[in-house]
Amino acid sequence: MRRNGIDSTGVLKVYDKVTGIFNEIFDSRLLTAAFFALIGYCTLFMQRKFPMRWMIFVLFGMILLGFVTMTARSGAKEGVRFHGGMAGLWMAAHGMMVVSGLFYQDWLSESVPLLIAYPIVFTVLASRDDESTFRSILRGTVFAVLPFVLWSVFAVPVTFGYPGYKGVFYDANTLSMSCIVMTTAASVLCYASAVKKRFASAAGYGACALLAAVMIVLTLSRSGLLALAGVMTVLAIALIAGTAKHPVRLLAILLCGLLVLGGAGLAITMDKMVQATQEDYDMEVAAAQARGEDTSLIPLPQERGITMDDLTSDRWGIWVAIMENLTWNGHETSVVAEWVAKDGTGERHFNAHNAFMGVTYNNGFIAGLLMVAYTLLACVRAAKYYWIHRKTSAYAATPLAFCAVFILVGMFESVYAPFSVIGCTYLLVQAPLWRAEL
């Protein structure tokens, strides 16, 4: 009987021949350090908002990705078979991104690593023991982001209020994105350590998770708060469905946490809407004064109605502009030029602020649809993977938790890039989902 899936054993063999003697240099015990370097590099460029040319940034990321795969290969086995749906949708979506790059060359630096390099990583990581691989990824992630969080706390006074605490990062959103990755990884490690009765380690990881969660609240990032609530819910439901000994207590803790985050989110939304109406009023007044018009006819901020743009910090208008200007092969830059033209200020050059809309606008609606289909399939397989392994592995919820992070943050931020801190971590932990047999 023919087994389902795509046989990628040949990729491993070719990889061994290409790397040759270099495989002997690396030791799987270096895997945590390799992931630390990779995620640390991603966090550095979130912190600095990509200061160098994009191609050079991707080049260094590819070098680190190669370091990870050569290190991980020492503990890999042959015989992995890819799931046809996962591999097929991946190749189709990122193949369309490459096609877009043939029209607009800026997208080649993103699409080529995703089309070629990450499937090699999936081949290597999917052929390894999951528990040790997840442990290395999660530890590397926590200790890669932690120095940036501590640097922020000690270098920049902690504040709570609009526009949000950003520490040493470019803006509050990039700090929030880094912290949601850290708190998710630390939470899974805390649970795994507690299961293995390593209570000192569990306490340490728990403190890291709490620190990162507090930082998310301080940033006033609603996408970060939504992702934090989503991760808490996913992990709690997973434990209740799997191994929780006191599900009622866990559910009560979850509800309390969601109430706190929901209250914070509501307060932040109300404050940001007030700020948005004031900013719109100020811009209209400035424009009227420049034209020599009477400013008294402009409605005051308290008299203005709340719009979807106010509620979403202009994201709604950007998404509408994207949907009105779809093409099959994308656009030249990620700046949504059609929305910028409608905005009228000429100063706010915003991207899609949505991972799925971003692919749709940058690379075309075909790539966008395929990307959505791939993400949904990955989420379904992550849930199935947890259900199969929930009794045997404390790390079984890892792919599902990071699927939640990617989807919930990706709904409001453009996080899908080969070496963004969320995009990279999300891709690394889903390698086992590519197996034909979970």
C-alpha cells in the first residue's frame, strides 16, 4: 500500500553530500546556541527596524539558518516523508511569491529563502526527535529575547500610557512582538519543567513569561494583548483536554486572566480612539489654515463620530484600499500607495499591517489565498499533533501555541518575513507538521 506524502529522504542525502565534512564539525548539543543566534539576530533587527539593506539582512539570516540546519542534522534520521498538502500549498504559495519577484525584484529576497531554504530546515528538523528540538528552539528563543527586555528595563524608565512603552526598540509594536514570542516559549518551558518536577527551572521560566507578559501590557499593543489572550486560551484548553489534573482551577485562572487583558484592551482602545480623533482634527485644522479657510467650521474632536479607522488605527482603510486594488502579481513596494494617496498627508507611508493582506498586496491575490489555505492547514495539523502527543510529550502544544501567535498578531501586523522574530519562530516549530504521519 502506497504511503501518503512526498518522500524528502533524497533532500537529506543531497544535503549531506553538499555539506560533507562540515557535518562533523557540528554537535547537536550546540542546537540551543544555534537557535539563540538565529532568533537573537531576528530580534536585533526588530529592535533596530531593519537598518541595513534588506538583501544583506536576509543573507546573514540565511547563514544563521544554515548553521542551525547543519547543527540539527547530527541528530537527524532518514526516512521522513512530507505531507502532500503542506508541501504542495507551501510550494504553490511561495512559488507565486517568486513569480511576483520576477516583476518586482524587491520580493525575491523574501520569497527565495521561503521557497528553498525553509523546506530544507523542515526536512532536517522533522527527522529529529521532537522533544529535544522543541526544547532547543524554546530555550534559544527565551534567552535571545530576554537580554533586549532587560536592556529596555534598565536603559529606559518604564512608563504606562499613550503611545506605549517601547524600551530600546524602534517602537512599541516591535517590543510587543518580541515579548509575545518570549512569553509563549517560556510558558511551554515552565509547564514542561513542572511536569518533569524541575521546579526551580519552572519558576525561572515562569518569571520570564510573566516579565514578557507585563511588557506586552506596557506597550499598549492591542495585537500583543490579543495574542497573549489567545495563547493563554490555547494552552489552557490544551491542558484541560489533555493532562490537567485540576481543570476547574485552570479554567478559573484563565477567565481571570482574560478579564484583566480584556479590561486593559478596552481601556487602551478607548484612549487610542480619543487620540486618533484629536490627531485627525489637528491635521484638518492645519490643512484648512494652509488653504486660508475658516477652521471654526471643522467639528471639534468631541463632536466627531468614531470610525473604523479610529478603532483600528487606520488599518481598516488600508485593508479596504488593498481589496480595491488587487492584482495577480502584486505591487512594487509594501507601502500601500493607494491608501497613502487617500490619506492626503503624504507622510504616513504604511504597509498592510496584516500578514495575510501583506502577502496579498505585495505578491498578488493568488499568493494571498494560498498563504491563507496553508496557514489554516498548519493550524489544523498543529491541533491534531497535540491531540496525538498530549499524553507523551510536555512540548506537544508548541506548534499550536505559535500558530495562535502568528495568526492573532498577523491579523494586525505584517509579521510574515523569513527572519522576523514571529515569522521565523513560527516556521521553526511547525517542522513536525510537515510529516505525512504525525
